[in-house]
Amino acid sequence: MKHQSDYEASQHTAAEQSKALATWSIKAQDTFLAQVMARLAEQGGRRKKAVGLDAGLQAARDGDLLALKAAVASGWEPNSNVDRHGSSALLWAAGGGHLEVCVYLVEGCGCDPRACQARDGRNAVHWAARNGHLPVVRWLVEAQGLDADIPTHDGTTPLHWAAWQGHLPVIKWLVEKAACKADHANKYGCTAVHWASQGTATNAPQVVEYLFARGLSITAQNCNGHTPLHKAAQRGHRALCEWLLCGGGGGGGRR
């Protein structure tokens, strides 16, 4: 009987120890997760702080028209307040595709749609094209009269930025409706084909094929002697490299 009692006692002790271990493990995991979440929150807060956006710029970036109007009503000046890179509320709104905010800033606050970042000369249409926001691009060109070929300080155009990110609807509109100079090269000798080939868009082959069909060269060298093939190879665009090596899909020769 004593052996039976000792066995049962040991079983009970083992069970209690298992429960205690499980409880400790859960608490430890909860503590670890809490620490991880706190760390991530801290890092996220640091990132937001690093951006350095005030209330007005934040509202423009987020497309929050009510918050932006409240900031302006409280004395915030959208024409003079910029972030640490020189980006104004209009550039943030255009880059985010917030057409209603753009209209308010230009027509309601007197912001100049042609105003550029001092650092590189990008303006609202460059940012809208870069991020694929066709309605904003159209409004800036058609309603505000911006030149569809307006260059940055180094000669990069809205078409180049759109090609880099693979925004075909913007590209087609700029080429077919706005009659932009599709074959324009920036000061480094890069055309829209170079930009598309060196971009990160997965539809780069379709973009280059479209530009090729519009008469752009796929063998043109930039100032460093790089062709679109060099750019595509550098980016690892295998499908585009194969298409370029076939001279434009195997048809029409090589331009």
C-alpha cells in the first residue's frame, strides 16, 4: 500500500510540476511577445518621428481633407511648410493620389502646381506619375497647364518616372493623349526604355514592348554606354532580357 501511495504522490507532484512549467512557459511567451510588440511600436514611433511631418503635411499625405482644412484654419501655411526633403503638402497629396486635396491646395490655398523640390526639381506631376495616379496627372496637365514633359534638374520627365514603376495607364496617357516626347533622354542619356528596364516593376517587359511599338530604341546607349539590356540584366529581369536579346520579341528588327 505504501508503494501505491508513493506512486500516486509522485504522479500528483509530476502533474503539478507540469502545470507549473506550462504556466511559466505561457507567461514567458507572453512576456516575450509583449517585449517584441513594445519594441516594434517603439521602432514604428521612431520611423514616424523621423519623417518629421507636421499636422498639415500629415493630413495631405493621408488625403484627410478635413484635417488639412482644420490645420489651415488654425494658421498652418501650406505654401511655406515643407518636410526635411523640401516636399510640400501639394507634393505629398499628388504622390498619394489625393485629387480632392490637390484641388483644395491649388484652388483654395493658392499653392503653385509648378513648385518644385529644391533638391532635385521634382514637382507634383512627377510624384503623381511616379506613383501611378492618372487622375492627378491628368488634372495637373489639363486643368493646371503643366507641361507633360516638364523635367527635373537632371532632365527626368514624368514619363520616365511612370516607366520606372511600370504604370502603363499613365505611360499610355502621357504618350497618346498628352503627346509627350517619348524618346526624350535625361542628362545621363537614359530614355523611358532605360528607366523601365532598370525599374522594379514586374510588368517591365510589357512597358518596354509598348515603348518599342511607339518607336523608341531598345539598343540606345546612355552616357555610360549602357543599353536597356544592361539595365535589365542588372535588375535581374530575365524575361525582359530574353525579349531584348530577340530584338523586340523577334519581330521588326532592332532599333
